[in-house]
Amino acid sequence: MEAHPDLPWPARVEHRVQETRDIFSLQLALEDPEVRAAYRALPGQYNMLYLFGVGEVPISVVSGPEDGGPLEHTIRAVGRVTRGLERLRVGDRLGLRGPYGRGWPVEAARGRDVVVVTGGLGCAPVVAMIRHLLTHREAHGSLTLLQGVKHSDDLIWRRQYRQWARQPQVQVLLASDQPGPQWPHSVGNVTVLLDRARIPTGALALLCGPEPMMKAVIPGLMRRGIAAEDIWLSIERNMQCGIGHCGHCQVGPHFICQDGPVFRYPDIADWIDREGF
């Protein structure tokens, strides 16, 4: 069932986890049973979360389409709306509309090796795709996950990474610019992991995180045999409406809210990491 673009559906917080000092996860249940039954989000799409009397923000859907149950969103408290969402507790109500945007290339990944490179909380937009790939393990080749964080304390979902690393044909490599005393992984940004990573020629690459990080990683992937058209990026911008009307997220000819947030690299190459866009 499709919502009117201006009217959020009522939702309720069913579970809350404080992941780090300023990152938290909310599991939300749509209150209308018909809306809840009809809702479907593809990996990489996002919802607009509306806090009554405060405003709304675009947040990636972390839960996969096959997960069932509440819709999971992982959020960093950085502004007025997200700090308001951080104060929500189980049972509190908010508004939700979506899903919006173009997600990850699910069909293009079928039968392929996949390399995922993320930075910071940039992992959130691709978690649903990772879960989809692992749920349909027989339909895909190897899976390589490279995750970089600024400080080791910023790494969330540690147990989930360990579980993923135990799956067959899955490699998980982690790096931190500022490691804590007990950090057992690589030191530096995510690019230091490329030489250790299993990157099969002809693989599909999925990137998300800060644009300078993605821009730095792409040449290394291409040198290792991944074609430009097989690199996909999730782009973050100031998306205020989600329906292509307000223009805040326009980058060159693209509206990130509708044409993205996931783009094939050649389609967005001229616009990423450019000041003023």
C-alpha cells in the first residue's frame, strides 16, 4: 500500500538499542495492520522518519526484506530531529513514510562475487543487502566485507561481524584510524585493507560512507579487476521531502532522493566529493 507523499503512517517503537555514545537503533512497527502487511523495502532504500512537532529525516532501512517483524533503523544523533529521535523509548510514537529511492542492484548480484566497502556508520545503508546475500547464499559467489571507522569505539554490530565472518566464503576485514588499546584489527583507513582483501576479478562492488573515502577506494578496486560499471555507491545528501519536490538533494542532474541514493559509479562520478554539490 502506497502512502500519500505528504502523510506519514503512525508507527511505534518496539525495541531500542544504544549502539555507541551517539549511535542508536530503533525497531519500529507500523500501527495499521494493512499498511504493515503491504510494506516492502528493497535493500538500500530509506524511510522518512517524522518526529511530531520537530521535523523528519531520511534514515536507511537496516532490516532486510526477508527479516519480517519490526523495521530497523540505525541513527547517529547529530541534529535537532535525530537528537529528538534519540530520546524516544519503547512505546513512543512517531511517523514513517516510505520506502523511497533506488536500492542496491539485487538482480545484478545474482551469481556474482560481491565486495562491500563501508566507512563509519556508512555500513547501515548496506546491511540489508548483506543480510539478503547471506539469506540467499546459494545464489551468489564469495562475499568480502571491508569496514573502516575513525575510532575503534565507533564500530557497531561487532557480534554481527563475527557471525558474518563464520559464514562460508565470507571474508570480514576491519580497520580503525584511531585504535583503542584492545583493537585486534588493522590500523588506518579502509584503503589499508585492500591488499589483504579477497577481491575476485569481475566482482560487483557496493560502497557506502563518506564520499572522499569512496573516491579513494574506487581506483584500488578497478586496479584489481572490478569494472567501473560494476561499482555501486550509496550517496548521502540533505533529503528533506523524499519525493523530488524540494530540490535540496539535487546533485547535478540527479535528485538523490529519487534517482538514488544508490548509483552506478559512472552515472555519479562527475558529482561525488565536489564542494557545492
